[in-house]
Amino acid sequence: MNIKQETKILIVEDEPYLLRQIRDLLTRKGYIAETASSRAETVSRILNEDDISLYLLDVWLPDGDGFGLCSMIRTKNLRPVIFLTACDDEESVVRGLETGGDDYVVKPFRTAELLARIRANLRRKDDRTAATVWRCGDIRADLDANEVYKGEEKLNLSAVEYKLLLALMENGERIVRRETLMEYLWDRWDQEIEDNTLSVTISRLRRKIGAEYIETIRGFGYRLKGPVGKALA
Ligand code: CA
């Protein structure tokens, strides 16, 4: 894969030596490597910078943890998040993936492994973006034509229902938080108004594609049932 000049990676790590090591490694490989060493600094970068292609998140920071940061990233975008976790910390791995993380690398890691994970996650993202037909069970979304089919039948989805379906499909079988969906669908998160609107939109989509396709994770969000296949038309 050609590394595009604009592939910017944000490295969040409070151990200065490790931070420098990763930054130098990524810079040598042609990435633009940005760094942050505290939760506070990372929050401001997440909120203010839209051109970060991938996030490397340390789980434990002096002023907070990486899980909350990952949830915050997910309210902004769906770009890859890789957690840097301490050895054998299985609980962290699980929690990291539940908050919307894509992958994890256990410290200490080999540079080759870290680079391979970064490339794989960036590529997966590229593949997802390039694929024009997404399938889950009987449901087929044609991204070029903006059409959705169930079997042979063309479904009549509203723009917001279509966007919601793609957001769920984009995440495969991963849980998507309600906050993430609301931010994505309406560009903001206003609990009072949007909470109910999201529930209504979910039930409309369920009626059209089949209730069995969308699972509710109480107090958290939604998940598509069944794997999503993505291919070129
Ligand atoms: Ca740490």
C-alpha cells in the first residue's frame, strides 16, 4: 500500500521514551506522527483536528484512561483506533473493543507488529470506503446508486434511515453507541430531542429491513446481527 503523504496518526502515550520511539518510527515510515501525552491534550486534539487518519491510544494516562477518549472519538468519526495495552491486561482489551476500538497492540511490542497493525487498519478502512456494495444477510446496499434491496425487493428508505443503516453496516457486528449515531445522523448530540428521534428512526428502519437485523444493547447502542460483506459492484 502506498502511504499517502497526508496519513496523519495521533500517538497518545504518557511514557516519554516510548512516545518518542513510536513517533520516530512512524515518521521514518512516511506518516505524519502527532503526539499527545495526557488525556486533556488528547481531548483538545480530538475535538479540533479532523485530519487524523488513525489513533494509537495508551490505555492508562496520568489524568484519565483511553476508553473515554475512544468513546469521544466515536462521537466524531469512525476512523481506526488501536489501543496500546499492558501485557496480559485482558480486561482492558475487552473494554477497549467495546468502546469502539478496532484493534490493540500489547506492550512491549515489536515495531514490525505495530506497523503491520497500523497498515491493516488503514487498509481495512480504505477497502470499506472503496467497496460499493455492502451486504448483510438478505440486505444489500448499493452505495453508488444509493439504493437498498431486501432480496429482490427495493426498499424505500428515507435519507436518515439510509444513513443509519450505513453507519451500522460500516461497523459490521460491532456495537455502535447511541451518542455516536446521533452525532453522525444529526451532527450534534442533544439528549432531550435526539434520543427519542433516534429510537423512532431505528424502529422505522427495523420495520423496513426486518427487526431481526438490528439488536438493541440496552443503555449503550445498537448492533447489526450478522456479518457484513463488502465488495466492488
Ligand atoms: Ca500509560
